Amino acid sequence: MPLWIFETVYGVAIVVALGTGIWLLLHLTAVARTFAGKADIVPSPKPARASRRSVRRVLAAFAAGVTVAMAIQVLATMGLANALIG
């Protein structure tokens, strides 16, 4: 497996995590409305600009991006990435 694959996957995972994190910050009213009633989160009286389905999808993409980026970072730190490359 060529080395550029790890770099590309790592870069895409970071861009996905940053992009979805910024989206979540910009749509905090929708996030609060999605989790209303749990952990003392109170939504604002303003209407949410995004649906609950889109909030859940963005949260899943954020979690996937962070997980992939951390997994690649752990592989590189432990030296296992070299074994996978060949």
C-alpha cells in the first residue's frame, strides 16, 4: 500500500471533522433542540434552522472523522503504519 493513502485518508478525516464541527457550532439551536430534555439542555425559543435528521447525520460524520483521524494517528505513533505500508 503506498504511503500517500494514509496521508490522503488522514487529510480527508481532518477536513470532515473540522467542517462538521463548524457546522455544528453554527447550528447550535438545532443541536439543542435535538437533545432537548437530556442533560439539562434547554433549546432557545428561536426556531431551529436544521432538521433533527441532518443534525444526527452531521454528528455521525463528525464522530467518524474524529475516529478515523485518531486511529491513523495511533497507528503512526505506534509504528504500525510502517508495517501496513510494506
